[in-house]
Amino acid sequence: MSNIPIEPGAEPDLAAEELAGKHNIPIDEAKRIVAEQGTDRATIDGAAERAKDKPE
């Protein structure tokens, strides 16, 4: 464990970071998906694939 203090609310969002890396989507998009869909892996993987395929 690190002795470096982390400000409240500044903790890394590991689910969003993993989702962004796995599906090659921006971290902001991954955070939005996790916030809306929860942390069920199948649900957020599907949402990430749909977001990736959606034209901007």
C-alpha cells in the first residue's frame, strides 16, 4: 500500500480503465458506460462494443 494520499473522489476507476483499454474507447466514454450500466462485465462489454460501432 502506498503512503501517497489520494484526494477523495480522485480514486482511479479501475472498471472504466479496463473497459477503455479492452475496447479501445476513450476513458470518459468508459466511465459513462460504467456509471449508466453498472459493473456487470457482459453488460458493459456489450455497451462498449455498441459505443465503438456507433458513428460520431
